[in-house]
Amino acid sequence: MRFPRRAPAALLALPLLLFLLAPVAALLLPRVPAALGALAGDAELRAALARTTLAAALAALLAALLGTPLAWLLARRAFPGRALVEAALDLPLVLPHPVAGLALLLVLGRQSPLGAALLDMGVRVLGSLTGTTLAMLFVSAPLYVSAARASFAAIDEAHELVAGTLGAGPWRRFRRVSLPLAARGLVAGAVVAWARAVSEFGAVVVVAYHPRVASTLAYERFTGYGVAEALPVAAALVLVALVPLAALRALGVTRR
């Protein structure tokens, strides 16, 4: 019996795929009804999920607003210090997230100049939705910038040059040519950043343990009541993060 040529590659890929899928399947498949029931009857969980989705949405929006120009610059321009900028963008992805939270604490805490100035203006970062949003932004923005940069780099510069010959200035070329052509990649990057923000725990727990988001609520119930109480919260959180990612793949938004 002859096997297709793709069979060896599929067999080699299967162990890692199963390793990645098995824990998620074990968490979700038996517990989707319990998670949905918890959503219906657990006001604390509903509030935590609402807070999570709001903070993650704000973080993704900030990543898109602040990261899109940076992504275009990295895709289109060579400039001194570019390697350092790229390394700085990679750093939040490799830092242990509690360490990221401690670093944010040094910059935004009450004892820091910036944190004290914000507090004087009535903006409280620690123990607030603002702190949660900034912690989520720190760990998710590099993912958006990476996706946006790849989208801009994939655009043929000839389109922008033609627009320039027709009299369009830099801003008009960016707004009318580059952004529409890169839109799918930008949307995909924003959704991935949102999903990453939803799942953040380490940085959030240092900067803003309260008000609780879903990840800190799952941890609190695990440490206080055991695995059985934490699992419905964890399953609900996975569902919230999984649905938009699955929708992206199903709708082909990430395909060019």
C-alpha cells in the first residue's frame, strides 16, 4: 500500500498538534455546559468577563492607533536605531509576564514621577481598569505591530508611487492606498492582540489585581476553592478568546 507523499510530514506534525490541542479540548469539551451555566448564574463572572473584554478592546484599539504608524515605518523606512526598535518590540514577548508587571509598576507606580503626575491629575493606574488596560497593551501591542508590519511590507510600493505621481501627498497615500490594501492584515492583527490581551494574567495581577478580570478571578477561585471552582471560569475565558480567532479563520480574514 502506497502512502501519499504528504503522509510523513503529517505524521511528524501530529504530536505537536495533539500536544497543543489536548489540554484545550480537555478543558472545554466536558465543561462548555458548566461554563455557560456559570455565565447565566454567576454575576461575579459576568462582571469579570465584561471588564476583561472592555480592557482588551481598549488595549487593542490603542495598539492599532499607536502601532499602525510604527508598523508602516518599520515596513517602509530604514533609519538609525531600527534594530533597537525591533528588539524593544520583541522584548515584551519574551519577558516573564510577572516581570513585565514589575517593570510597569516601576514606571506607573505611585512612587514613580509619571505615576505621581498621573495621580495628581486624577488618573489612578494601580488597581484600576486603566492599569489593566496598560498591562494588556504592553503584552499585546507587539503582536499587532508585527502583523501590521507584515501587511504593509506585502504591499507593492508601486501602488503608493503611482498615487504620488497623481499628486497625492504622503498622508493621502497612506490613508487612501496603504491602509485599504493592508486592512485585512490590520484587522487580523487587532483581533490577535485582543485575544492575547484577554488571556493576560501575570502583568495584570501585579499592576491591577482589583478590579478582577477573568484571569485573576480564575486564579483566585483556584487558590481559594480548588480546581473544580476555577474550571468553569477558565473554560468561559477560553471560549471568549477562541470565538473571534475561529471566526477570523472561518471568514478568511487572515488570507491575502
